[in-house]
Amino acid sequence: MNAMTFVQELEELVNTEVAVIMNDGQAYRGILSKFDEEVVVLERVYETSNDEIDWVESGGKKGTPANIKGYIPWRRVTLPKLIARTEMILRVWPWVIKKEDPAGPKAKK
């Protein structure tokens, strides 16, 4: 298995919505428009802080990771783009939200 670099992974995410977590606790969500080894550029940006996430238990077996959910208060940034230095980035996640079935996850057969 060949290890991919940060830049190679980002190539697959261009023009999609991503969440970028910074090493100072800030988080940004936006469309990844371009990047290189030094910077990542997001457009149509929202921001939040790690301190603002509201962690709650949501039923099911107590204390399990699947039972704990975080609600994030995203704020729209009015500037046209965010340019973040890659050395400040901890994580990049594709922003994919799946609606949950109110009955809970289905058991695998």
C-alpha cells in the first residue's frame, strides 16, 4: 500500500465542501478551491471554535462514542475566501452529513 501525501489527498477534495480543523482550536468549513504545499484556500467559508461545540449524549448505550454527538454553531464569514497555512492544519474532513434514521443505526446482517 502506497502512502499518500497531504497534497495528494487534497487533490480528490477540490471543489467539494470540507471542514478544516486548525491547531489553535478554530475550525473552518467551505469549498476547497485550491491548495499547494504551503496554503489551502477555502471559499464560502463558515467558522467556529472547538470551545463552542455542544457535546451531548443521544440515547443508546451510555458512554460509547456512537452515543455522543457534537452540535456545531457555524457562523458565515463575510470575506470572500480563507487562506490557511498548511502547517497550522490538524485535520481536513470531507463535509458529508448523513441524515440519521430516528430508529437508530441498523444492525449488520
